[in-house]
Amino acid sequence: MFGVVRELPRVARLVAALGVVLAIGGCDGGGQVPAAAPTETAEASPSGASSSAGGPSYRALDLDLCGRTDLRPLADLALTVIRTDPKPPVGRPGAACLFEMRSSAGHEANLRVEASTPATVAEARLLYRGTQQATGMTPVGAVAEVGEEAEAFTKRSEPGFKYAEYLVHARTGNLVVKVWLAVGGESYAPTSTLAEKSLTILKATQAAVPTA
């Protein structure tokens, strides 16, 4: 983690509806805490993971992403973790972790890492496309070399400070990995910075998911 957790001014915590397809960005309006991590509307899947495309079948059900996620790529952002939430994705097998953080100036920052392993490749495709269809963020195009299909989204808002969000998700076989990074400050964190850090974490998460 980023060192000793310091006592911070009291602020409203995120209300996190975790495990997600519908990406919800930060709320506009002075003084309000940004909205929760992206949320989902996926239907339940069987707990088994059997790929139908002849490739490896992934299983993320028992993965501890709070413990396995390496936060060193975020070190230069000077963020302090104040809470983690390991609540898994809703309605399908997988693992996730939400890291609630604060900047050195006391602004809110969040990281959510999620790995979902539906029973079949077809279900994984539907899950992946659900984000394309439902996210309220701005698409920035396909992302190369991180899966069979991958793309990213961004959003900026001003809930009393500058809040920049970046969401990237990728599918390989029956594995869908999603990383949402949101950082608050006096100015917007550059999209290129958020993208680089999110992609590093996404690739590490893909590598951490075992095959069934």
C-alpha cells in the first residue's frame, strides 16, 4: 500500500454498487462526493468456467484482488489507501477490489479492479459488450495488445474539485478484466497518466487469474 493511513477530514464515503457493467462517473455539483464505482446489470451466470473456444478456461472466483493488486504504479500520485472493499462482481463468478484513497491534499481517489469469469466465452462477450452499450463515460477507442478485445473510456467532472476518471476493460476467452481509476485534485489528472497506470494494473490482473 502507500504507507501509513493518516487521519483525514470526515467526508462521505462512496456508496459502491460493485462488480460492474454500467459505468457511472462522478456527480456534478459543488461539494458532493463523486459517484460510486461503475455498476452493472449483468444476469447471473453458472459458477463453473468452461471456455467454448478451445483456449484456456479462466477461473477468478477465489482470487484475492485486494491482496494481489500491486499499487506501486500509482506511487507518484501520492495516494493513501483508507479502505478496501473486496465485494465480488454481482451475478457472476469473479473477484474484485475497490481501493478508496485520498491524495496528499485530501482529494478523493478510487481504484476498482475486477476480474469476471463467466461460464462460457459467449457469456464473456455479452458481458464485455454490455459495458460498451451502457457506460455513461466517453469512449476513447480500442486498446491494442491486452486481449482479444479491449477498449477504454474517460470522464471528467467537478464535484467541488477536478475529478478525472479512466476505465479500461479487456476480454480474453471467458475472462473479462476491468480497471477503473479516478483521481481528484486542483487540476485534472492527465488522461495519458491514468491510461498508463490502468493498463499496467489490467495486464497484471490478467496474468494473476488462474486457469481452471
